[in-house]
Amino acid sequence: MSTTSKVADTNGGTAARSGKPSKVGAAANWADERLGLAGLAKKNLRKVFPDHWSFMLGEIALWSFVVLLVTGIFLTFWFNPSMTEIEYQGSYAPLRGSYISEAFNSSLHISFDVRGGLLLRQMHHWAAHLFIGSMLIHMMRVFLTGAYRKPREINWVIGVLLLTLGTLEGFTGYSLPDDLLSGTGVRAADGFVKSIPVIGTYGSFLLFGDEFPGHSIIPRLYIIHVLLIPGLILGLIAAHMLLLVYHKHTQWPGPGRTEQNVVGFPMLPVYAAKAGGFFFIVFGATALMGGLMTINPIWMYGPYDPTKVTAGSQPDWYMGWPDGLLRIIPGWTEVSFWGVTLALPVFLTVILVPTLIITFLILYPFIDNWISGDKREHHLLQRPRDTPARTGLMAALVTFYVLALFAGGNDIIAIRLDLSINQITYFLRAAIFLGPILAFWITKRWCISLQRHAKEQALHGYETGIIERSPEGAYSERHLPLPDAKQALIVGRERDQLLELEPAVDKNGVERPHNRKERLRLALNRFWFADNLQPPRLRSSRRRTTTTTGTTATSSRPARTTTTATRWSRATEDGRPPGRLSPPHGDVHDRTGARIRRGSGRPSAFPRGAARRPPWWLPPLVLVLLTRLADAWMLVRLGAGQVALDVGQGFYLVEPVPDDPGYADLVTNWDGQWYRTIAEQGYPTELPATTGRSSRTPGPSSPRSPRSPGSSCR
């Protein structure tokens, strides 16, 4: 019997010989024997990540930073960070013969003489905007959904530091070309540093190396821009990603999703393919913007001249809000004493306020943890409406930022809209304080209203637009239970914890000291959570079904395949079982969140006897009892002057008139049929059908069809 060279195709007694490994396999084996990468790769390449569109915001920031690195490396090949003045003899004719710095000259050379230079320079600038903007929106998403809670406080701090460093990186980047606009920004930065009390002038000389503008600021900004801050950002991004993998990614509540698992796609091949495709989307969008949308045309501004200022100069949007605060702060805040002038308007608006906001953002996870008293780990996200106070706080911060940004362009607004710049300034001075308060209150009340609506939907279902009529004549709209995913979002969130102040005297009769810190914590806790509507409780029944392949599941050898199915029952106010035990929409999901179809060969999710339908004879019996009760109730209501009659063709509304002798008494038989005798002429001899309880009375000459909708009759 012949032997095979690679794979055995027979069950003979001769063993197959393994073929020679490929070069790639040999290289991988060589690296694994020395670095032990196989075990690490096997564990992390199958890491599961949840799927939601909001998680893409962080990826936009990551891939835009990659675009920044690629385009920035290209620009460093031709940029010369020198302030030495030379005579320009380049391709841009309007500036020929002008004396400009070598930094500005190299920027013009990249824009006009290097093939593809202008495209990559503008891509670099647009990618910087995308990087900072996506980080800001990503942090807003993390803030609104509570993804900063334990154990991710350190990751939140890293995110705040990344946003701060990205802002400084953007400022140092657009200051390098040494054009008139960027030079104006550098001149403003010199004033900002000098406004710091006591150490301001020392800091200015340390940064510029001389009196402004000096000859060292561009080389120093270049080193900060291409070496110092990018190194810090790379290190923080690496730490951010490592903590993300270690803590596992947060996910939205839903069927099959708990605080102990992650429902999503593995790193390979699904998530890696999606992330790679998303990188090319970001790169392509940045290339389109760089090729079609002009940004920072330095040749139009000209070289920097300390004696000139560009009319209508505006900083980039991420640096514009401190400038706006500076424009609207009153001048009387400047203080002079003992021959020393404190430039408090500049220091308060540009240095102190941003520092306080950044510090508050860094400390916010710990402040929130202290207020709520929550020490648990959280891996499920919260909807913004679930935390009205926190969402209102974000709305207040956004309102403050937008108003300050508008203040930074008050001169442009006044020119474009033909308004008084003084009126705009006075309005913004008041709005910068009242606007955030109003935004907080409106957003908080809005979220509470959404909570109330969601709670009604969870308890009673959503409106279908179908109107039904009951046997008693009442009209109501049909409601259907919510889908599993939406209901899990409503009832899956945790209830808020309201703290209580400990008794003034302990169990031993010793007075317990209540310091101001605890009273402040209790007051903040009440303000933060007291108005929230708590979600209804959802009672669920679970059954774990184990199937094996090739072996038998024992205590020592677990089964290979385990499926956990959860059946969601109707939400109730207190969590007790609802009246109907069967699931409202019969959906069953396994641990991955996938729906298990009945009759598809999957393990049964409903244990025997756990959710039985009512017996067949119960609905008819209930219907008969309700009919008899309705008849009795009508007899009781007879003397009230208004009785609803059911004669088999519709609902009738009879209003006896005691003063009319033509009306006889109403009688009924045991079949539930109602009759009326009329003695006087001029009244209809048949009862017209009616579908409503209208008080209109049809006249004697307007009889109606028994099945046509009508009004009550007398």
C-alpha cells in the first residue's frame, strides 16, 4: 500500500507523513518559540467587541490621528523651522521680492512647488480638526452614557488629557507657517502667558527665549509639535487601548447582555475587517476635504509682521471659546495696586476658566461616584434620559461653549447681520450665565418626560393606532408589547440610590457627628436623583440547556456547547409576576443575543409548565360572567337617566325623559334583549344604532339605518 505525502486519504496501517512547512509558517513558528506570541494572539484575536454606531466616534479619532502621522511625516521632509529672513523667489508671484522667514518660505514651497504638497498640507489640517472634534464628541458620548464609571475612571482621565494635548497640538501646528494669521495667534499667546500673576513674564521669556517675537519660538514650537506632544499622545492612546481590552468594551442593554458578558463580534475576522474598512473611509473623506475644500491659505495672509494684524482674524474653533470670554468680560476687572497691574480679564478667561473646566472633567467620575455612593462595576451603558441631571449638566456645558464661541466672533456677527457689536456683547454677557442654567433645567425636565413615556410603554405597550370598542361601549386604542431590545433598554437600567443621613445617635446612645461634607453629599444626591422616575421591574425566567458533541457532559468534563435562553415577560411596577405568564412576543435569545426560532432545532427555551396558556373553557366563562355583570349594571343605572343597551346590532344610548308621558318603562327579559314602547307619535318606532355617546337627538323625520352610526335617541 502506498503512502501519502501530505494528507492521508485511507485508513490503512501506514501513517501519513507531514509535508514541509511553508516559509510563513516557519517564520511564525520561529517567532513563537522565542516570544511566545501564539497564546497571546489566540486570546486577543478572538476578543469580542460590541457593535453600535456610537462606538465609531472613537475610531474616527484613532484613524484621523493615523492620517495626521502619515501626512505629518511627509511635511517634515520639506518644512524648515527657521525664523531667518530671506528674499522670496518662489512660484507665487505676488510675494516675489518680499523678505520672509524660512518657515514661511518652506510652507509656500510645499504648497506650490512640491507635487501633492498642497493636498497633503490641507489633509493634515483637516485631519487635525477631525481628530479634536471626534475626540470631543466621543467624550460627550462617554459622559452621557455613563461609560466613565467604575472601573473606567482612569480611561476617562486619559481621554481628558488626550483632548487637552490635542488642542495644544493643534495650536502649535497652525502657528508653524509664520504667516500673518498664525503670528497674530502667537502674539496673543504671549499676552496670555504674561497675564499669569508673578510668573507670567518669566514664562514668556522661557518660551520665546527673548522679547517677543524673538528668533526661537518657531523652532521650539516645531519640537513640541513633532516630538513632545505626539509622543505623549501615542503613549496615552496605547494606555487607552490596553485598558479598553482589559476592562472589555461597554455595551448597550439588551436581550442576552449582562454586566458579566459582551455580545458582539470577534476581533478576527469581523471586527478587524470593519475597522480596516473604516480607516479607508476616514482617509478617503479627509482626502476629499483636502482636495476640494481650501483651508488656511497662507499665501493670502502674507508673512508675519508685528506691526500688522489681520482684519477679522479668528482662531480655530477649539481655541475660539476662551477668546470669546475675553471679548465679553468687562474691563473694570483689571486691577492695579502698588504700581502693579494685574491683567485679570486675560488671566480669568484664558487661563483660569479652561484650567478649572479641565480639572472638573478629570475629577468628575470621582465626584459622581461620591454623590451616588455607587461602588459597583458597570459594563452596561445608560441612555441620556436615564440620568436627567447628568444630561442637563452636559447641555449646560455645551450651551456655555457655544455662547463663548459666538462671542469670539462678535465682530463678524455684527458685520454680517448689520447689528451693534455693543448690543451683542451685552446680550452675551447675560446669556453666558443664564443660558447654561436654562439649558440644564429644560434638558432635565425633557429627560424626565421621556422617562415617563418610556415607563408607560414598558407597562402598557406602544400605541398601534387601532381603535377598539369594548362590549360596554368604551373605546380604547390597542397597545402591543415593545420589542425585546427596546424593552430591555427601559427596564434593564439600575434603579437610582437615594442616600439617607444616618441617625444623630448611634445604637449605643453616642451622638454621631454629622459634618458639612456628609450633608452636602446628601443634598447633591437628592438634587441629582430625587426627580428621576425609576424603571418598572421585569420578571424573567431562565433555563440553561446544555448540548454536547461527541462526549457526555459531566461534572469533571463540561459540555462543549452551552446555550442560555431568557424569556422576557411583561414589565410590572413592583416586579411581581404579571397576570399573563406567557411572553408578550415570544422572542428567545441565547448568550450572543441571537434570536432562537421555535421549531428550528435549537434547544427549547421554555421549561415544561413554566408558561402555560389558559384553558380553553376559561375565556367563554369569563365572557358570560362579564355579560351578566353588564346586564346587572345596566339595571342599576336605569334610574340614573342614561342606560346603554345592546340589541345585537350595535350600542344604543337611551335617555328617558321623566316629564314625557309617552315614554313607558323599560323592561328586559332573561335573554338580555332590551325593548322600548312608545305611545306617542312623532318618535321613531325602531331604535337607531349608535357608535358613540353623543348627546345629539335625531328628530322624528330623520330615522337612521340600524347599522349606521348615529346619536342617542329620546
